[in-house]
Amino acid sequence: MNPSRYTTRVLPLADPAAQQEAVALLAQEEIFAAPTDTVYGIFCRPDSPTAIARVYLAKARPPDKAIPVLIGDMAQLELVVQLVQMARSPWLPIADQLMANFWPGALTLVLPAEPYLPPILTAGQPTVAVRMPAHAALCALLRQTGPLAATSANRSSGPDTHTAAEVLAQLDGSIPLILQDDAPAVHASLSSTVVDLTHPTGPRILRAGQLHDAVSRLLDEFRGAQGR
């Protein structure tokens, strides 16, 4: 696959025709970029090794780095997470609290992955990082498409992108479509906080992100309650 084989188009995220073009690209195991409530991301089907490989190629991303999955509502969680295994975990109560307090929002949770998810998505691990973004138009699209793999729309080690123009500057020719929404809230947002809820010793913050302080307080309260 050649990462520079596309003529990259920029269309409004709110345009139903543009959304249908993104849906058609997914059916062809292709990729596209769109804004989230944090930064712009590259999206593809989470069950397609071909599509995921295109994401890695577009970004020049190391293959040992897993790609998160975004969901449009809580009903989609069971499509990517082993809820039965999660229900057996001693960390289920804090998982429920974190979702209730911070979803939709800038919190990514590492949870037990459904076995059908390909190793190229999870970097060969039995876990998947999941988030529900606080971006109404994107969530509406996700409810059409189902959960989508998503990683930041920039070249690997390049700066995060907050506008369609910034995405185009780094990825022009590497992706076929950018869905544009450059609202001020998107410009200012930081990366999500990442919490691993699969470690045997308890929840761990893997990346600070914009919710670090609030998440840390909740985790401290949970650990304190467990120690009583």
C-alpha cells in the first residue's frame, strides 16, 4: 500500500452526504480523518486488518502501538469489550464509576478485548482501549457505523492536529477524506486521560491527559474504600 496515493478531500462533518462518503470508505476497508472532543483522529473499522494497516502506514506508526476504539453510546461497549470477563473483575465498581462520571468525555479505559479484534489493533494484547467522545456529531456518526478504531491524525511523533488544515499539512495524500469541524472547543482540547483497568494490582493511569486530577481523586477514593 502506498501512503501517498489519495487525493485528500475536505468536507463538513455535519453534511449527511459527507458522512455517507465516510461510511462508504469504511465498507471499502478505507480510512478517514475527523475531529473528536480532544484532537483530530484517523478512523477505520476495528475488525479489518487491512484498514488498520492503512492507518499505520498513513501515520508511519510503529506496529507495536495499539490503536484505541471509539464508541457512540454505551450499547456499543459490548461490541468490543468482554463484558463477562469485566464483570468478574474486582475493578468493575471503579470502571462503572469512571464511565458514569467521565463518559462521554476525555477518558480512555483499557478493558478486556473481544477475541474477534485483530492483533494488529491490540498490538497482540488481550486488552483494548475504549472511549466515548463528547462530540455530538461524531457520536451520531459512530452510531451509524458502529465502533471505530481511532488514533490521532498526525504523522508518528508529529504534533497533534486541532484543525482540518493541520491534518492536511501532515497527511495530505495519505488519507482520502477529512471531515471538518474546527469549533473552538476542538482547537483547545488536550489528549484524553488513559486508565488501565486490567492490571492485577489495580487501576493505573497510563497517560495524564486533561482529566488527570479528577480521575486521580476518584481512584484514590476507590482505593481508600477498598482498604477499609
